[in-house]
Amino acid sequence: MQLAGRRVLITGASRGIGRALAAAFASAGATVALVARDGAALDALAAELGGTAHPADLLDPEQRNRLVHRVEDEAGPIDVLVNNAGLAHEGPLWESTADELERQVQLNLTVPLELCRQAVPRMLRRGSGHLVNVASMAALASVPGMTTYAATKAGLAHGTAALRDELKGLPVAVTTVMVGGVPTDMLATGESYEPFHKAFERLRRIQLVPDTTADALAGAVVKGVERGTRTVYLPRRAAPLVALVEAPRKMVNVALAGLKRRV
């Protein structure tokens, strides 16, 4: 997809990876529609990038369930949806509160699936569109203190692959983003839990999963949308891990070749 003149909706856009994604898509010629809770930060970023700000609390079902309709009413048709917003609470599962568990599941898994559900019919009517779901290498292998986060990202990665299969032959592309550690406030918060910190230290030391900058990730995602890439993953040395998890899906796809994907 050529991004010049396209509108890209990005959730979690006020800071960290979301802010880097907004800057990268704007640099590629897209108009960015920015979603996050911090309205002041969104307004400033929208002014800087020539985009639009749409403050919303995605954990509020009423706001979440009409977000795509609202943004298209306020700004215009969405060509690319980037589900980036995410949440993590570090520590053992049994030390989490019920609210912490629910908020992670909602924001990391329910929200991106719901926004895809809203966006796909509109994209199909217009004859084009692209969905991007930001998952994590935690979907493949977790570290201590991240049980719920890993579970939600695994669900998102698998659900995104299933959605791609359902959309096969239709004019809506789907990209899964798999990334290791990205130096952001979320990662810093996770590393405040010592077992998490020690695990990441070892992974960095043996260079199995070195950190990726937010700007490098954002640039790779933009290229992925332009090229219609199925999976964007960083660091590149994680290729064997991605290939291993993709193998069963590819086997099933071969076994189901020729069957109808939709009624």
C-alpha cells in the first residue's frame, strides 16, 4: 500500500512505540489519527505531525465500541488500523488483582480484536485496507512476572493469523508485529520486578533477544504496510523462533487448501 494520502489510526499514540509509529507513518506521507487517553499529549503530537487527535479510554466499553465510527466521522475513512495500545503488570499472576488481570486482557486482546471487527466491514466496502496488530515475542516465550501479558500477546498473535486466513482473497491485508524488548516506560516498569530484570539481562547478554529501539520498530512497521508483509519481527535474529511458531499454521493451511474461508 502506498501511504501518501492515506489515513492511519494508531492506538496508544501519545508515547513510546505509538508515538514513534505516528512519526514514521507521517514521514511516509500518511495522515495520522491518534488515539490515547492523554488528550493534551495527543493534541500536541497531532499539531506536530499534521494529524488529528481523538482522546479515548479504550477500557471504557462505550468509547471502545464506537471508536472507528467516531474517528471516521471526525476525520474521514481509515485506511490502516494500527492496534498498538497495551498494558502490563509485572509480578506473579497470583499477586495480581482481579482488576489488573481484567484490564490487561481487555486492552491487549479484546480491544484490538474489537477494533478490527469494526474496521473490516468499512474497509471491505471501500475495497482496500490494512490491519496491524502489535503483539510481542512474549507470545512465543515469556519471562518471569509476565504471565497475563504473555497470554494476551499469544492470543493476539494467533488471532491475527486466523483473521488473515479469514480475509484471504479479500482486499484487506493483515500484519502481525512481533518484537522483543523496546526501551519504553512499560519495559522500565517491568524491569522493576527483579526476576523480570534478571531474565532480560541474560537475554541481552547472550544476544538472543537484544533491545530494539522504538524508531527502528516503527520504520519496520511502515515498510511492512507498504510491502504487505504478513509478519514484522525484530530483532531479526529471532527469525527461527518466528518460523517455529508459524510451522503448525502453515501445515494446517496446506491441509485446508481449497476449502472456503467464508460463507
